[in-house]
Amino acid sequence: AIVEAAALGLTVIIEPDGCARLLRTDSLQGGLPLGILDDAEYEDLEFEMKLGTTMLLYTDGLIETRNTVGALWGVECVRRFVAGRGGMEPQALIEAVWQETQRFSGGIGPEDDWTMMAINCEGAEGEAE
């Protein structure tokens, strides 16, 4: 998989065993959001996804969800919430995250728009895992 540096920190890799980690490196901490400048250049990060791994990408509106006392949900809360959810179907994972943001916010929901995409790495039909 190849991910643009702009998405780093807004991407969680969930291994089949449920281990969840943020996709970032020491040299790549994220950049200007995609589409802000026509001539912006981005560095790619290439990595291998094992069978059964899920990549969860999301926009900053998700992590900026606030609770009733104003605390942000944040990147680390996303990572902790999805940990242990390896192998979930993408739509079920997105729905679970949505429900958790509703719980966290006391039913208020996000103040900003947010987008999520979950991608499972699956083998070809008949391929041994």
C-alpha cells in the first residue's frame, strides 16, 4: 500500500490480531492536507499490508469530536478504540466508530464534517493465507 504523507496520523493500521498502530514515521509526520494547494508536493510512504489487515483512514473532523466538557476525542482515542477490532468488516468498523463518537459526545455528534474509509487486505480467491 502507498499512502500520501498528508494522511499520516489520520491513518490507523489494524493487524489481524487486533494490534492497532498509527501510520507515521519519524521523518513523515503528515503534511498539508490534500487539495489545499494545486502545486503542493507530498512524500509517499510505502508499506506492506498482511492478509487480514485493515487500514482505517479518516479526516480531522473525527478526532475533533468533543465531549460535553469540551475535550477532544483525539488520535490516540481512535487508535485505542479500534484496537482489538481486527477482522471486522469495513462497514461494521465504521459504524462502530460512529457509535463511539456519538457516545463520547453525549449524543451531540461531530462539530465538523468527517469522512472515514476502511480497507481490508484480502487474498485472491483460493489463495492460501
